[in-house]
Amino acid sequence: MVDSDRINKLIAAVPAALALRAGLDLAIFTRLGSNAMTADSLGAALKIEPHRLSRLLYALASIDLLEVKDGQFRNGAEAAAFLDASKPTYRGGDHALLRELWGADLLTAESLRQNRPAALHDFSEAGPEAAAAFSRMLAPGGVIFGRQLAKEMDLSAIDSVIDIGGGSGTILVGLRERWPQIAATLMELPTVAAVAPDILSEYGADDVVVEEGDITVAPSIGRHDLAILKAVVQVLPPDQARSSILNAAGCLKPGGEIAIAGSGVVDNDRLGPPEGVFLNLTFLNLYRHGQSYTEGQYRAWMTEAGFRDVSRSRLTDGSTLFRARLPG
């Protein structure tokens, strides 16, 4: 007999995820740090009415992100490790981005009915204020990804790296915490490139070179040892996705390496991984042509660009990393 357990679990997962996002938005986990606080004391610190705040605190405790004893709340083990912004392992920097993505997800049926993105996001048409706001939204997550990539790759012999389409360029900040010898360049569209230096300065990275350019049209003006494309290919239509990889090859020295990363990748049967499958739905609402491309498509474009030894791995955040190298 068929039951509704799967449906019930899917529905039940949504409120818990939204409670997590609210906790991040209010910086509850960071405010707690290693301390235990009552709803009254935490409410006073956050300028929130304690009785109302306690509802969220108990909800977070019910899913083991917080612990509660004698009316005192403290971070659970996972929250202490990954949701406290003072920790280098912090994973909550994308909470503002989640608001955008999850809000867009609610519009999937509308996007399909209207045959257009109901929450259209167009980088090329963004004004200065919109470009700055979106870049700042992505900046914390960029640092986290840079740290993750720095652990994944041995860059001890790398002299120069270019982050292509990297928004504010904070991936380079995280990368150089571990590999400070690297000369760093950010290549971005003019509207984003204009706001990137101010954001980079806030992270102490005034020496990052910011270059205006469109990777779908032409390579960088320089040549580098490593080119990074994080969540770039997946927002482009197929012809531009292909061009971005071909032009990225033109940004590299002989023997240079490319690292293409993002959650917008699906297996050739398009049934997994879940991050790529469901992000593909999100793309319906945000982009006219962006999509989760298959592993086969990525490999074909990289091979056409002259890359060899293409490898695919899964990062700890669930995203995919493709790596390959040009002949020396």
C-alpha cells in the first residue's frame, strides 16, 4: 500500500530550513558564540522582544542547532562549528542569497505558465546600486569557497590566478589566506567591476587587479597559471557557456589549469546530484537561458578548448568542481 511519508517529509523540511535562515539573518548563532543566554538577554542584545524570539529559539533547539537547559540557550555542535560567523569554518554567509533563491523557487509554476523568468536577474543590465547589493550578498560565500578551494588544490607553484565572473572577487581573499604568494586578478562585467574594489578593500585585498571584460566575448588581457569560474557557466545560454570556457583557455599560460565550480551541474541522466537538479528549477525563475548543464557538456567544451585530463569531484558544500590543464 502506498503511503504519503515521502510527501510529508518534503513538506516538513521546509519550516526547519526557514527557521535556520531566520537564525542566520538575525545572527543568533554568532551572538551566542560560546556562551549560554536566556531569551531575555539575547533579545536585549538583538533588540527583539524576548517572548517572540523564544519561539524561534525553541524551534532551532528542536532541530538540534541550539541546546536549551534551564531556560539558557547555547549553540549545538554543528551551529558552533559552521554557523558562528567568527569561525573560519562559517557556512552561513549566504543567508541573504538564500532569501533570493528560495523566494525565486516559489515562483516556478508562474515562470512556467508565463514562459519567462518570474524573478529575472540580468547581470549585464544591472545598475550600480543593484550590482553593489548583489556583489555584497555574494561576498561572504566567496571567501568561504576560496578557503575550500585552497584546501582542495596545491597552489604552491602558482604565481598568478584570475577569477572570472567572480562578483566582488572575495574568492581570491579566501584563496590567498592559504596561498599568499599568488598575484590575483578579477575579471568582471563593467557594472560589477566598478563596485568590486570597494568590497575588496573591506576585506584587506586592495592589491587585487580588477579588469573589466566579458569572458563570453574575449579572454583576459593577461595570462595566468590558474583560471577560476565559479557559478559562471551555469548562468549562460549554451553558446555563451561554450564560449566562456574557450575564452578562459585563452587566459592561461601553457600548462595552465582551469577550475570550474558550481552547483549547476547534473549527471548525464539529469537525475542527480540533487543540488544540480533543483538549482535547475531555480534557474527557470532567474535567468532567460541559464541551466544546470550535464557533465558530458562540460567535458566536451573543455576538451574543445584544448584542456586535458578533465576530472570531476564533489566539494563538501555539494557543488561540483571540474579541473583540467592545458598542454605545457
